[in-house]
Amino acid sequence: VRVVESGGGLVQAGDSLRLSCAASGSTGTITRMGWYRQAPGKQRELVATITNGGGSTNYADSVKGRFTISRDNAKNTMYLQMDSLKLEDSGVYYCNADYIFISTIRTSWGQGTQVTVSS
């Protein structure tokens, strides 16, 4: 399974942005997908996750009510709609996918897409 992010950019505080994560390969084995972010000098942190079929979602407290994670399984694509962006939302956003490989769970990471929120 491979994942590729897109949609990052430079926006102003209060603006919206939508990130996309396209999955390829054995997408039928994906169990969960998620968004993580990493700001300069900080550890990578969870932003949101969504299970296969979109039945269950989970958000970091810092983005609850502002970000929405979703999946379009027909397109093998996951999205992160980010509204009311804040300066502290800046960072590199990574997509990942947990998938079944033989009898184990593996994780595939994308290369990341930069999101910069300016004042």
C-alpha cells in the first residue's frame, strides 16, 4: 500500500484548506487511515484517524470542531477538511494507512505536505 498527500499550501489564519491522501496498491487490506502533523522542533502528533468505511473517527483535542476527516473508498482517497485554521496548525501533514500484510499489520506513510498558516 502506498499513500500520497496533496493539498497543502500557504493560507491566512481563519482560512480553510482541504488535504487529500490517495492510496494505491492493495487498498482492500487497509483497516485505518490517519493524518499526523509535525511542526519544526516538535514531535509528530496525531491529528485525526478514520476506520475502514468511515464508521469511526478520532480527533486530537486541538482540532476538534475545526477539522473533519473523511474517506471516499470508491476513490481510495482520504480527506482532511481544515477550517478556522490557526497559526499553530502550521507544519508538515502526513497521511498514513494501516493495512493487513499476511498476518501482521503494517503502516505506510506518505512524504508529507506543508501547511503554513500566516497571520
